Amino acid sequence: MADVYFTDTSALAKRYVAETGTPWMQATLDVSTSCTVYIARITAVELIAALTRRARGGTITLPDATAARAAFRAHLDVEYKIIEVTEVLVNRAMALAETSGLRGYDAVQLAAALEVHTSYRVVGLPPITLISADAELNTAATAQGLTVEDPNTHP
């Protein structure tokens, strides 16, 4: 069975903007690997916002941001399985925020990753891997029993 990943915005941005971890993210999520990649619905908003803010802040060019947003939008419904933000997921995220001290959307990301992980484990499938470049989220995810990859460790 091909690898299954849940990626948060901090890691997914590396697929579209050249920075530490970009080659690893691009290779890992390449469609030729037949991997399955899950993202939370909020990741779409967070990624578009991050790309736009980077262009406005001058850390990437406007043409690069425009191209990155277009590439992401082209991939969104084709290459990613989207986890919807439901009442159950929000309740789990609130509990995770309270117990782990995560920021709001990081708690939602972790709750979504745990939802996917649980759905795989309950039917006897191998565990998923969370890909995140956020140290606090990675610590909380590890404490919840998730396997974590940080693209920043793959320069």
C-alpha cells in the first residue's frame, strides 16, 4: 500500500514556494508515488492567504505567488483528499487546544489528522504520517501517537 499523509499548511506551502524542505515535499507528494494526501478544508484558505501575504511582504514575487496559487488550486480537488471541519472535529480540536496549548488552527489540523489516522487504524490499515513544519504541532502530534515528518529536516 502507498504511503498516506496528512499535511498541514506549514508543510504544504513548501510544495509551492522554494524554501528549506521544498525538494523533499515535492518528491514525497509527487503523484507518481501513488501516495494519498489528506488536508483539512481550512488549509486551502491558510495556503492562499500565506502565499498572498508573502507576495505583499516581498518574500516572494507577485508572479511566483500567482503561479503558486494557480498550481495549488489545480491540485486542490485532484491530488488532495479534504477533511471537512465538522462539529465533532471542532470539539476534538477544542479539547486538543486545551490539553496541548496549540494555537486554534493548529488544533484543528491535529484533530483532522487524528480523524484520518483513526479511520485507517480502525480498519486495520497502517498508520498515517503527519507532515508539518510546525514544532509545537509536531510535539503535540507525537504525544497523540502520530508519526511525524518535518520537511525542515530534509534540506
